[in-house]
Amino acid sequence: MNAPESEVLKVELLPIDDEHDIGFIACLTIDRPDKLNALNAEVMDGLKAVCAWVEAREDVRVLIVTGAPPNPPAEGKRAKPHAFVAGADITEFAGAGSEVIRVKFTDNAVEALWNLSKPTIAMVDGFALGGGCEVACSCDIRIASDRSRFGAPEINLGLIPGYGATQRLERLVGYGKAHEMIMTGDMVPADEAHRIGLVNHVVAPEDLRETVVSMAQRIGSKSSHALRVGKEVVRSALDESLTDGVTTEAAAFAGLFDSEDKEIGVQAFINRETPQWKHK
């Protein structure tokens, strides 16, 4: 089953291990560089389709999401800046009322990304604003170049975030900082984003892809079953009390002892071998 692609989305499959056939990393590129990779209806429909494809493909172990680099400028023109996603395509907001927007923002692509059972990494190089910041926040891990900027500038349009930033951003950076970002619309540079917990790592632009792919390969080499269970349990911490969460973790931990991969991992450790996961 081939990856769904379009003029605005590209999918590249990268091997997890060049020597062993253990699956792939899917690298999804939002490809609207002349519009700073802004999210329009075509991008959102395509992103939902790619998420469904990744979920269905057993051999796709990790999803990386990124934005296309700027095209070379025309002669005499200034080059456009780098962008992960510079927000929603505001032209689609003009004249739209609540009924139209409610449909667009319900069962949307950002939620499809958030609900993937497989690990996801945002590879951020440049602006991650508005919907772009929300796409990044919907990934499990965020790695950014040092020229990246994050923000929730919807307040400047008389709006608030609509793809989950009021909830996910608050859980990442805290109540006060989330309010500051949403109420001022100010951008946060990469180093501050790292300091407040919005991104996991900040690297030089030329090191970004290698850093992200290397992490994706390390993650993808683990048991897919254990990864899925681990993601479910960590996510449960967002909705459960500490007491309930510890109970959830204990049940999930015990359940993994009935999996093939547990015994494979234990025996490989004892025998000082590399585990050959069954992924079940």
C-alpha cells in the first residue's frame, strides 16, 4: 500500500536499520514552501490520510513530521524564511462563520496525528506558529533547529487557538507560560522553547535531520508492542490522577509479561544478544 501523496504532501520511507529488515520510518513533509507550509484544506485532508496509512502499515514504526525548506528565490527577490508550518491558511478564514469552522476543526488532522498509536517526532526548522505550533504539540517529541520560533498568534486575529494548543501547550509549558503565549501572541525562540519544555532538543540546522532520524531509528528498533503500550500509559497521565495512573501503569506493565517480545528481550539481555522482536 503506497503512501498517500499530493502536491502539498510528500512521504519518504527510511529504513530503521540498513542491515536488518525491521521496518521503516515515514518522513512526512508538508510541501507549500511559498506559503511557509501553511495548513490549508488540502494539507489537512492529506495529513489525515497519511495518519491512517501509518496506522495501517505494520512495517512503519515511527512518523516524522516536517516542513519543506524554502525554494530558491527568483532573481532580485529576497529568500523566504524557513518554516515548519507558519500557521493556518488565513485566506480560508475570510467570511467563514462558526458552522463552517466547527466542521473544519472537529475530527481534524491534528487530532488524527495526536491519536496515532505509533511514536511521532516533529522536526522543526523555522517558524512553528499557530496551527504549526499545534501540529508540533501533537507529536510525542519535538526537535528544533536553533533558528526556529514558536508561537500562538491567533489573538492578533481576534481568535484563540483551535487545534488544541490551549490544552496541550498548557500541559507542556505550564499554566502561566501558556497564557502568556496565547494572550500576547509573541514568538518564543528555540532556546527558550527548550528551557520551558516545549521542545526536547535544539540543534544547528545542518544537524537537524541527522539528529531526528537517529532518534527515530533508535525508537523504531524497539518492540512496537511495548512502544504502543508505553505511549498509551504516558498519555493516560494527562487525564488520570496520580493514583489512577500508577494503577494503569502497573496493569500495563504486568500485561507485557504475556507478550512474546518480553521473553525475547529478557533472553537477549541474558545472552548479551540483540533482540529480534516479533512486534506483537
